[in-house]
Amino acid sequence: MTLNRRRSAQIAVALVAVIAATTVPGSPSAAVTGGSAVADGEHRFAVHLTDGVSHGCTGTLVSPYWILTAKDCVTNAEGPIKAQIGKANLTTSTGHDRTIVRSVTHPTLNLALSRVAVPVTDVAVPRIGATAVAAGESLTILGYGRTNSTWVGLLHQATVAVTGVEAGTLAIANTTPDAPTTCKGDAGGPAIRQTATGVEVVAVHSASYQGGCLGETATRRDAVETRLDVAAGWIAATVAVRPRTDFNDDGKADIAGINPSDDMVLHTGDGAGKVTLQGLMWPGTGRWAGSHAFTAGDFTSDGFNDIAIIDSQNNMRLYTGDGTGQLTNAGLMWPAGGLWANHHAFTAGDFNGDSFLDIAIIDSQNSMRLYAGDGAGKLVQKPVMFGAAGAWVNHKALAGGDFDSDGKADIAVIDSQNSMRLYAGDGTGKLVQKPVMFGATGAWVNHQSFTGGDFDSDGKADIAVIDSQNNLRLYAGDGAGKLVQKPTMSGASGSWAGWKWLAS
């Protein structure tokens, strides 16, 4: 089936129009899809999306942070989009309420991926079907839209038949005679198939002729779905966990540093242990004179990596990233200014296990203290992470990362004996001292700032350090808390002399 462009656009607009009010009928005898209401606890990956004004859709949780839906569902929203996840009945089911903080749209297909600030970790997400759907195949469609007789607040399902397959779309029809397929409120919802190894999402509701839907006069009842097998690579790349120092949003760890001219400069990583000079991250030169150590990560939960820095006025200030390697001044992370004098090296990580990025810092009393992030760019002071007050005197530099591959944020530090030592995080904001990570005692003397990240893309946390010869060198992590020395990452011998800080 082929729809002409004008008619397809009209259908898409009708499909994603929101319900004006939601009521739950006592006995929904005729579901929007001509099927039945989903039992509580079933298909918990289904998501109801609404802007709270005039727009509502359906989506699918495809990773703890990401919801797959139709492009129209996010580009036409009139307000912040709220997501209700894991609720078969929107008024009574337990589940999760989240806010969308960022949406990425497919360049050509009617698809979007929307990111939530706080992950959903107790819902099993379905796979994205990599095998093309064939004409005649039966699928199950899900949606929170209206029925043929009433508005609903229930998730419904029905069986449909694939009646046609095109380059990026499927045509579907309900297997129940004279029943509608998808109606207003169903846009962006999933079409699924059951396989021997579990549920696969194979398509997303894109457009419908609306026949048989409440309030519609159209008689045609078929609909159009967007295929996912042709978008599987885009979905995987978008939802992939980004390295904490990925500033250009390409999935590879980069290095930000303050150079000898006091400029904030970006070196982009190639994913194989090398970096290339990209340019300034902030306009103008000399802007960062007097700034102290800084760290990187997504402090605002929007999916882009930011920089937190103690500036020349001894303020902890946030610069938010835009995903292209540029920064915007977002203000103080701590309410009062000037309070961070004599605080030393610090690093970022989710040290307390709440899914928000925190800061661990050697404070003015030489204690390692935790400042918990709130996911919106602000901090809350917490207790000391390890040892008695003053235990971290003469420790020189920190880098965060999961160096022992246990899923908890750790800290690597050049200690007072010039050894690179691991402090493993316990996931509650405390640390456990571990052995030296590389070399004999004192092997890291005259090594300067360093940063953590998966620079060689092997899934294990590494360290990039300006060594005693002023070279930027990679020490690859083995996933068990040890390091292996690798070649230099960029530039001629000695070319990193005078660099003040790397984002750690």
C-alpha cells in the first residue's frame, strides 16, 4: 500500500492528536484496536506520553533511559512531555512517572528517541527486531489511544496482519472484521512479535485512516507502521551509554583540558586510543586563568556531558555541554560563592548509586568528601568518603571510573607516595582502598593531571595522563583494577608541557 504525501501528512496529524480528557470506562468492550485491555503487569515496557496540554501518544521503553516513539509525538508537543511507564491502567497501576529531558529524531523516518532524567531499572525492555517483517505476518499492536466508543486510560492490544511492506514502512489491518487499527493517542506505540527468545518490537505506529475510531467519520480502517529493522543501528547508537568525557556525542571518549594559554580546548577521541585537536570549547582566549581542577559528566541529566570547575573566584561553576563540543555557562552548582578555596583535585561519578552524577573532592581539610548531584546541576554536601580528616594530604590528582568492572564508581589517585592507587566505590558513597594499579611505589612522580575514560572502546575504564616527559599517554584498564601502558595519544614528544588540567 502506498499513501500519497499529502494524505499521509493529514493522517499523521490526526493520529497523534491528543485526547482532551481521559476517563477509564467500567467495561471497555471495544478497544481502540478492536482487541482487549492489557492485564496489569503485562507489557510494562509500554509508555504513555503527554504534554499536559493537547497532545498524547504511546511509546516503548527500549533502555533504562530511552523511550522510542514517533517523531510527531515530540516535535508537536506544546509543553514538557511526561512519561508514564509500566502502567496498564494510568489511574491505578503502579509504575513510574518521568519527565522527558531530550529527544533525538531520525533523519528520515517517523521515529524519535526521548531520554528521561532518571532511569527505569525494574522494567524488562524488549529487543529491537533486526529481521524484516513479511507480508502476511501477524503482529500485536499496543496503544493508550481511544476506542471506537470512548476515551480510555488503559493500555490495549490487538492482533493485526501485515498487508504490505515498503522500504521504511508496513501496512497493517485488524484481523477482526470491521475493527479499527490505531486511533488518536496510539501514535508512537509498538507493534511486537513473540519469538522463542522473547518479545521483539518490530514497528512503531506512524499513521492511520482512523476509520471506526470515536469521533471519526472515515470508513477506511488500515494503518501505517514505521519499520524498525531499517533503523536498528540508529537506535542502538543513540541509546548507547556515552563515555563521561564524550563531548561531541559520537560515543567515543574525548579529552578536555586547559592549555598553556588558559583556553579550554577539546581533543576528540577516535575510540582507538588516539585524540585529535578539535578547538576551543569556549569562545575567546585566556578565559580560564586561575581556574582550578575540573571534572566532566552529565550533571543536568539531559544526555550531554558538562564541565564542573572551580573558577578563579573559588566558585564551583557548571558549564553545560551541547553535544557538539561547546559549553554554556549555567551558573553556580553550590549556592554561595568563594567557598571552594584550597579544595584540590576532584572527579565525578555516581558514587551513591542514585543515578545522578556526584562530585568527590579533596577538600580544604584534606578529606575526601562527597557532594551528591541532584540531576539538575546542583550539589548536596555528604560525609567523608574514606579515612580520617586530613588523610588525603599531598594526594595530587583524581580520576573517576569503574576500574574494577563491578558497576560502581571508583577513584584512581596519585597518592602522597606518587603511586597510582585504586579506591573502589561501594555504591553508597564510601570507598575501599585497593592495591597499586601500575608500577612500583613512586612510579608516578612528576606525572601531572590525568583523566579517566574508555579511550580504546573495549568496555574497560582507562587512564590518560600527562607523564613526566610531558607526553599524553594511555594506560589501558584491564577491568580488574590494573593498568597496561600504551603509546602516546597525541602530539610530538613533550608537546603537553604547560597544560594545567585535564577533565577528570
